[in-house]
Amino acid sequence: MPPPLQPLEDATPLYQQLARQLAADIRAGNYANDQALPSERTLSEALGVSRVTARKAIDALVDQGLVLRRHGAGNFVAPRLEQASSKLASFSEELRQRGYTPSSRWITRTIANASATEREALGLGRGERVARLERLRLADGIPMALEYSVLPLALLAQPQSLEGSLYRHLAAHGNTPVRARQTVRAINADDTMAKQLGVAPGAALLWVQRTAQDAQGRPIEFTQSYCRSDYYHFVAELQSTP
């Protein structure tokens, strides 16, 4: 259960105080993913503020991507996928560990000639062909990321046969990814990405590029993901050296 709301008494506008208090409770995990927030009426009565103030506070949380407003149903905590940058795991595994149901919507599963960038990432020669996968990744039915993966054709000769987790498929055939180099930066969604991810054109996304290797150090996967920044964030744990 979330803690009781505290009185609003500092000098900042009341709606900002309320939004800050609710945001802190959400980030602290006091509200579960997809849990309904107290109604505007409940907030206003509990704190002695107007419903306009309560509504403005909720609006601020919606703008921050912390809350989803469902017309006719109420306001709900937005699901968020937090990924530790030091851990290598598949998208499906990360979601299941956090209590979500993962799924994918395939866009393409094809065989094609490797581009210059893909050849460099995977250590392939000119003219070599690759399995190219493009899919929309979802958590509890909500689009989270648009993912483009490329693998040497020897590791996935029939890309159309892939249905579930890519990493599980690789592990089942003796090609478990054990390490990866990953780059993350911010970009803006173009019209196509925006439509697929359900965001506005120009919305902020996290672009994640990863090259994974097997135990022998051979590159086996090159993936570029475009992740919704309102649901997806990366956490790095840092430690000072003595």
C-alpha cells in the first residue's frame, strides 16, 4: 500500500507539491505498475485542495510519462522497464523477471546481404548474407521498443522459423551470448517509428546498439533498438576505486 499523503505546506504551487509527492511514491515502488492512483476527488478531499489542483498534478505526471490516463477508467501508473547496464539478458527474460508478459509483433524475418556496418560488427566478409529480424517488442501488450537484429546466417538459416526469444534459440543451439558491447543515446522518433510505437512524431527515444559475443569471443548478434523513453530506462551502478 502507498503511504498516506502528506500535508502540502511549502511555498511552491500546490499542484507541483502534490505531483512531486506522487512521483516520489511511484519511483519508490509504493505504487505497482498499472495500479490506479487515487481519484482527483479523493486527492482533493484528503489534502483539502481543489479538484483543479489535483487534476493539474495528475496532468504533470502524465507529461512526465509516470501516469497513463485512461478515459472512463481513471489514472494508472505507467509500466516501466528498468534494465541494469551491467547485465546481459534478453528482452523477454528482463520482462518476465519484472512480472510482465513479453510478446513480439513481427515486421520482417528475412535473409539479405549484410551492409557495411553489419559486416564490421559481425566480422563478415563482403557478399556474406545475414538473417535480418525486425519486430515490435511489447510488455503486457504495450509497445516498448522497435528492434532490428542481424545474425550470421550460419546461426539462423531459417529466420521465419523463429517465434520466441532469440537468446533462448541461440542458447538451445550452443550459441549462448555471454558478453556484449552496448551504446545508448537519445534520438527523436521519425514518423514510421512514432506510428509503430504509439508516440508522437519527434518524441524522445533511447537508441540502443548492441553487439553480443559467444564464449569464444565471436560476434553473433548485432541489434539496434529504439526504446520508448517514457517506459524504458537504463540503470548503471557505479563504484569508486580505493
